[in-house]
Amino acid sequence: MRQNLGDANLDYQENGSFELFSLEDDLFQTCSDKLSYVNQLLQPIFKEDVFSVTNNSFGFKNIKEQYVFNQFEGQINTGKMMATLLQLVHTLGVKIVNNVEVKDCVSFENGAEITLKDGFRFRTAKVLITTNGFASQFLEEDVKPARAQVLITKPIQNLHIKGTFHFDEGYYYFRNIDNRILFGGGRNLDFKAEETTIMETSALIQEKLEALLQSTILPNTTFEIDHRWTGIMGVGKQKKAIVKEVSPNVYCGVRLGGMGVAIGSLVGKELAELVL
Ligand SMILES: Cc1cc2nc3c(=O)[nH]c(=O)nc-3n(C[C@H](O)[C@H](O)[C@H](O)COP(=O)(O)OP(=O)(O)OC[C@H]3O[C@@H](n4cnc5c(N)ncnc54)[C@H](O)[C@@H]3O)c2cc1C
């Protein structure tokens, strides 16, 4: 993605990431015990230690004083990323048709037939299914929707938090966007209810996000919530994308496991190579 779109167009910043740990369990010990083993595994790729233990310097409360730091993790502006990607593909002559729902896809020996929601049908040589969390509509593969709920604060004066942060085994994540905090997660509060493609927030999760923002992330700061929204991830038993031919002339690149910003470009490339 960085090669295709350019760091400036992504507003790419390598501020690192921090894994925060609860006071209530032993997860910090379990993770720090494995640090040198994981660093050793990653040494051939990064040539340096990826993870280290550092001290809480952001004023977070109700967490362990130490956390695990990843010096290489970066953050981007996904709005700028999408705008740049769309501009690029338009210049390459790709036609994008929005707000058209596919109802069915049937494979033939020398092509496939698509049926749209309004009943319109057309034939095409190849179909690539990339609807990720929505893909069970067309596929038998192991991929389920996982809704992720998010909120963002209004701008906060003198915000000192910079970087990306995770806690509770990655079920919560937050980052600064300029002088705001974007905070999401909490799917583990009710896995079953969040296994959905319905784009609605729930009181259970939004209230928990707000409470954690107040108690842990911004304990000494007055803030207001500006927006709340949801998105749908595609998950399964394995944290590995499914890139394969599912029937003659029909292919899929799905189950991006909540990592599609990071790995989507590579999955797209692999899928294109498979089709070509
Ligand atoms: C809140 C949140 C935070 C995330 N944070 C990160 C992160 O920090 N890092 C990271 O790497 N990833 C992150 N992800 C995951 C990442 O956003 C996804 O993995 C990525 O968007 C997947 O891209 P995709 O194009 O495969 O699928 P999507 O972006 O889900 O696109 C699928 C598209 O298919 C359309 N569609 C569905 N059904 C049909 C149909 N029948 N007919 C026509 N169109 C259809 C949908 O409307 C949608 O536009 C996050 C996701 C969420 C929701």
C-alpha cells in the first residue's frame, strides 16, 4: 500500500504501538516472558528487536505501569488512503459502481452470471468476491461477520497521546487522530450480538467505551464524543485470509481478520495473480 499510494498520501506516521495490561490478570507477565522468543522469530524480517517493555508515560490509569512497545507499528489516515486509491484506479480505467447489491452469482464453464437485487442479470468472464465480512451470502467458506464499534472525541487541547494502543488481548484499540482520540472495540462483551452485518451501535458497548475512556485513557481530561459508528470485519477460526478459486471462474479474497488495512493490498495482489 505504501509503495502504491505513497506515504504522504496516506499521512503515514511511524509512532509505534503500545500494548496496555490490566491490573486484574497476569497477561503482562505471560507476554513479557515470551518477548525475546517473539523478537527472535521476527529478527530475520526487521533485523532489530520489534518488542520491548517501556513505562507508562501517557498518564493512563488502572493499568500496569509497564507496557509492551512495538517500535515499528505505523498509523495512517484511512480517509486519505481511500481517496488516493480511488483516484489511482480511476486513472487506470477501473469503473466503480456504487450502491448496487449483488444477490446471486452462478458459475459456468466459461464464465459466471451475476444477478442484482433489482433482478438485472449479466454475464462476465470472471468474478472476484471480496465482500469480506458479508461473504457468507455467496460462500461456504469459514468467514463470519464481526461488527466493530467505534467512537471519536471532539478535539482535545494539548492532547499528549500519540501512537496506537491496544489492550485486553487486542479487543480494544485507540489512537490519536490529530488532537482527537479514536477508540473502538469491546466485541468480546457480547460476541454473539456482534456477529452481525447490521450497522448499528449498541448501548452495552458504547457505554463501556465511554467508561474506559474516562477511567483509563483520559482520566484527567474533559472530553466530548463527536461521532459513533460501526464497521464489519470478516473473521473465522484461523487468522488467515482465504484466497482461492471457489468454482470455475469465481474467486474469493475474504476473511481479512480485522487486518484488511494492513494486509488488503497484498491479498488483492495474490488474488489478481491467482486469476491471471
Ligand atoms: C472499526 C474497525 C477498525 C479496524 N481497524 C483496522 C486496523 O487498525 N488495521 C487493519 O489492518 N484493519 C482494520 N480493520 C479491518 C479493515 O477495515 C478490513 O479488514 C477491510 O476494510 C477489509 O476490506 P475489504 O475491502 O476486504 O472489505 P470491506 O471494506 O468490508 O468491503 C466490502 C464491501 O462489500 C460490500 N458488499 C457487501 N455485500 C455486498 C453485495 N451483496 N453486493 C455488493 N456489495 C456488497 C460492502 O458494502 C462493502 O463496501 C478495521 C475494521 C473496523 C470495522
